[in-house]
Amino acid sequence: MSKSAEFSFDVPAGQAVFSEGDPGQTLYVIESGVVEIFLAARGTDPVARLGPGEFFGELSMLSGQPRSASAIAREPTRLLRIEREAFPGLLADNVEIAISLMQTLAQRHLDCENALTKALSAGAAQAGKPSASAAVAEAAPVKAPAKSPARSKPAAEPLSAPPAPPAAPAAPKPACLLKHAQGETFLLDPDVKEFLVGRPDPKAGINPEVNLSSVDPTRSLSRKHAKLVRQGQLYFVREESGTVNGTFVNNVRVATGVDVPIKPGDKLRFGAVEVEFATA
């Protein structure tokens, strides 16, 4: 891969990486710092705030269309620049990056759908409210007619709507755990979406949901070693920045900040601590 197609560079605080409407053939990955995303139609409030390990600019790079938003560094930031011509080779050499990209794009798509659904629901609720004049008319007393009207045929009773079908039951949340060879197990609460894996540090206020210090006599774990992330029925492992002794899935090293999918039966290793991911 050529250096001209992929390289890192620094952006000072307050400088735009690109502006809405600019041509774009480049994807950016944040190595350090913070970048905020702005839409002209939304004013001065950012629509997203991104940090290390996250990326932006993928829509223009993949579609060839102009930039749909502006990106501004909010503090001194270091970016990895990936040109469109280098992207296929990067995905071929790094499957984890391809998986992370697809997961992030899917999550952003779901976030957009959820925001649109809420907006439509709010609009429908507003449209269903009676106007002030209608409310007054409903509250006004009805006067009896001076003369009895001529008898007319009784109006047919409106047909009642059929009962709505029962809602489908929600899919059960997966109950999973980590099993150590010594027999100790670490249950993952199915109502929790993220679990910090590591060892506690009361002075620093660190209390991981998965405390493996009891099976880590050599203290190979970092305090904030990795995270287990639940997305629906699926679980992923993500190594935290600053981890010293590495995170492995089936003896393959996990890249820092990349969500790697795991399934029951997989062997996870955090430093020198190896556990099996299993269903409860």
C-alpha cells in the first residue's frame, strides 16, 4: 500500500478537516483527539462527537458524492487518512477493520431509523390533538331543538374494528458467561450491554463488571483491559487503549478499539488469563 494512499497527519484545534459540499475520496480514522460533525441544516450544534478509534468521511468515499456534513477538530487531533484507491486492499489485509466498518455503518443506520421513527411518532401525536376551536365546540352545551324533527330511519351502527393481533413476544436476551479452567465462572448480566474486563483499582475508582483478578496471580491484566459488548443477540470483544499484555480470540490478537465478534465455545485470553465464552 503506498504512503500517498494512507498516512497520518495532525489537525490543530478549530480547523475543519472538510466542509459540507466538498468533494471527497477519503476516509479518516481518529488516532487521537476529538472531531465534531456538523450539518448546515442543524445549525451550530454538532450531530456527532467522535474520538479515538472512530472514523468518518466514509459516505463520500464509498459513494463518490460530495461531503454531506462538515468535520471540525475540537482539540489537537491526529488522523489516519485512507484514500479510496487504497481501501479495497486495506479491507483484504485486515478483516477486523471490515467487520468494524460494517458494524458501525449498521449502528448509524439504526440510529437514523430510530430518530426518524421518533420524529414521525411525535408528528402523528401532534396531529391527533384537537384544535382549540374544536375543543370549545365539544365543551359547549347542546340546545334541544324547538320542534321534534321528523322521524328518520336509525343510522346503522358503525362496524367495530377487528381486534389487533397480539404483539410478538420480544426475543429473549442471551445469558452468557466466561468459564475459567479452574472452574470459576463469571456471569454476564443479560440486561447489561457493556462489561469492562480487568482488575479493580479502588484508588482510581475502577471496578470492572468482569473482575478476573482472582484467576490472575501474575497480575497480567490491565485495570481497564477490554470490554465485552452486547448488540442484540450478539457479543463482541474490544481491547481498550493502553492495554499492555494484549487481548486474544482463539489465539488471534485483537486490534485495539476494534469490535471482534465472539460466539459460544470461543477461547478468550486477557493477558495471561484464558477463559471460554459460553451460554449460561
